[in-house]
Amino acid sequence: MSSRGAALTNLFELANPKRFLDVSAILLPWIGAIAAVAIAAGLVLALFVVPPDYQQGDTVRIMFVHVPAAWLGLFACQHHTPAYFAQPRYLQHANGATAIQDVWIVGETAPDLAGFMQAVTGAKAISEDPSVTVLQTRIGAIVLARPVAFASAFGLAAPHQDDGPHLAALTVACQTMGQLADLPKVGDRHVLAPEKNFGTAIGFVTTKR
């Protein structure tokens, strides 16, 4: 048998789950150590060695975080298996949060995105008001709203309105309010202002039982 054939035979032997786990258990500490060194080296190079961009300056260093994060997010989404993430132990929060009730995309032209969002999500777009269009998905609603509708729902001006349609707020359903009850209440929401949450408002509501 050629050396290539022998190598392939050895590789196929790892298809046995027990044999694979036995081998990976031996290699994992070494691979973990190599990964840790590589990550440390990458951070040093990204933060201290790579020169500033001629246009963006040091801001360009953001890409060393958001690009890997985007790839990890894409990898996670490609599982196409919600149960992989929606496990009971991941849904138990100290503040009693149970779900994202809705997400608000706000801008003067936000309702115009209804056709696109309907094609992407498969949810039917419902518009009972020219300033608001709601798409009810299986796990929550997507609200496409103009700033005036946002102000009515959250009791404050929409953040960074000059940016066009953008994520302006989300509503979290909780079992109990607890300390959240101290937040200003607008309608059925206790609202955390955008300036206290990196530019995005959060509304908290009691879970409907």
C-alpha cells in the first residue's frame, strides 16, 4: 500500500466516534495552547503593530473584532437548528426575561422596507397606520416605524434619526419587573433610554400569561 493510501486509511479510522474522541482528547490541550498563543499574538499585532489606516486612522482596528465575530455568527446561523441555541438553561435569566417581544426598525422610510422584510422572513406585513408596519414572526414581531410612531410607543425621540432606517429599540418580555419597575413607564413598557444603552432603547413588559 502506498504511503498516501496508508494515510487515508488512518484518517478514515477517525470516523469511529470513540477513536476520534480519544485522539481529540490528547490533542485538545496542545491545540488549545497553540490557539491561545495565536490569539495573543493576533491581539498584539492588531492593537499595537498594524499602522493606522490613512483614512480611518485607528478606527480600522475594529475590523479585527467585527470580521471574526461576523464569521462566527454566520457559522452559528448555518446550523439552521434553533433548538441548538434555544435550550432551557440558556433562557433562564436572573431578571426573568423570557423573550424578545419585538424589534423596532425606525426611520422615515422604514415602512417602505415591508416588502423586503416580508420576502426575507416570510411573515405577513400588517399596516393599520401609515407610520407603522408590523411583521409578526414565529418568535416575535418586527416593527417598521417612522420616528413619530416610535416616540408615541416609547415616550422619547428616536435615536440617530439621520442614519436612515436602523435598529432603534427592542422590547423584552419578563416574568416580573423587579428593579425594572423604577424605569419610566410608557403604556405597558418600562423604558430604558437609548443614551443609557449604547444608542438603542429597551422596553420591558410583563409576560402575558
